[in-house]
Amino acid sequence: MVREDVRKKWEARIAAFRSSGEKATRWCNANHVDRRQLYAWMKRIDGATAPFAASSATNWLNVSVAPEEESTEPACLSVKVGSATIEVHAGFEPALLRDVVQALQALC
């Protein structure tokens, strides 16, 4: 038998098994099919067709991305330490912020 003929035979067997609604062991015994071969062929055939089935259902959309609007407000970060909130603006001094946070932690 040519490979394509063998494949078609297994495709027909798998379709018959799936449409039967029976458990694999019962169907295989009734149809004189090795259960391990059935599962191996199901994996082989399903694995070969799955990418094509998924790609045929793909829909592509055109997307245009608008540039971000620049904020007119200066950058600001709020830091909460306990019940205190510290606003940190662009150009802050890291050493000053560290000292303030350590002082607040000591109070909490």
C-alpha cells in the first residue's frame, strides 16, 4: 500500500471511531484495530491538520497607532510612607528623598 492509501484508510477509521461515540477499547475490539495504533494515528493526523485549520480561521485587521500625546503637566510621583504622602517632581534630589523617607519610617 502506498503511504497516501494507508493515511486515507486511517483517516476513515478515525472518522468512524469518532462518529461511533464508543470508548476506544470497545470500538477497537469490535473493528479489529490496535488501540495504540489508533491513538498514534489520531495524534499524527490531528497534528498535521491542526495548523492549517487554525490558519484558515485567521482574520487580519489593519491597525494604526496614534502617537502619545505629550503631557503639559510636569512628571510627578506620589510616595506613601505610613499615612504620609510625598510628591516627588522631576529634578528632585535623591538624597533628600531618602532622608525624608527614613525619617517617616522611624516615626511609624
